Amino acid sequence: MARITRPPVPHFIDAEDRSLAGSALYVDLIPTTCWGSAGRTVLASQYEWQRIRTMVYERAGNACEVCGNTREDLEQLGYAPRLHAHERYTYLSVGESRVQRLTRLICQCLACDEVTHIGRTSTLGPHYLDRARTQAMRVNGWTRNELDAHMTEARRLWEERSQWEWKLDVTLLKNAGGRLLPGQRDREVIWD
């Protein structure tokens, strides 16, 4: 049987908003009703996600788009030398309908990822939470009070969004050449 070859993932994906939040570092708490259903989980295989995230790393020059860290920088700072293809979402409300739309893919280092997902980071222990806070203040030039205010607002928004069921719009992954996992309907997935 001939091996299936997939076209390369484009560096610029149709409908991707590369300006969404620029290179800002912020806490991005995913609503509890969306936990476990990231865009990458609806793809037909791990290979599909690997192709897409490799493109994200390459177009960013294998450096964090937020702080500029490379894998080598992370090792010197005492972090695991990992980059992440972080999924940035916008949340749309039209009447009673709610849509969590994958809007951008960004290359983010582990240090910045710990800030973005500070809720998860806090479960790892005080050391991890402290270094995430330090990273957020360093990158954003914030004081502790400014960071606390940001985290309070992120939590407020999370509580509000967690009251709703969200449809997941991963059209961006389709535009990147991804294929939807057959039977993927744990919650409504938009793939247009």
C-alpha cells in the first residue's frame, strides 16, 4: 500500500489572525466546560498535530513569540527545553449560541506557557507558580499588584465563560491541512 503524503502546512493559514493579542503574555484560563477538548484533540492523528506545530515552530524561528526564548535559553534558565504550539481562542456569543473559535497558533516557550496556563501551573506546586509569576512580571514589566489585578480579571472572565457550553470552531486546523477525527462529536465541532 502506498504511503499517504500530505502537503506541507502553509506558514500563513487562511483565516488565522496573527495579530490576536500580538506577542502579549497573559493568563488564558479555558472555561471548565471546554476542558479536554483543545483543537488538536479533534485531529485524525498525532501526526496531523505534529505537522502543524512543526510549522508554528519553524515560522517563529524556533523561538518563543512572546519572550524570544529558544530551547537553549530555557535550559540555561532551568526549564525543560520545550516549545509549545499554543492555541489562542476567541469566544463569540450570539444570542444563546456560544462559539470557542481557534483563531491563532503561536510558538510559546515553557516559561510563558506556565503563565498562560497558570491554573494548571498552580497545581504543580508553589515553586512553579512563583516562577510563572516572575516570568509574567519580567516579560510584561508588571509590578506584583499589576499581575494580581490581571489574574483577578482572568479569573472573573473564566468564571463567566464557564457558565456556558461552547461549540468548538477549529476551521483554522482544516485550513492548515488537518483532517478531523472520524466520529469526533464529544461536543459540537465546527469544521467549515
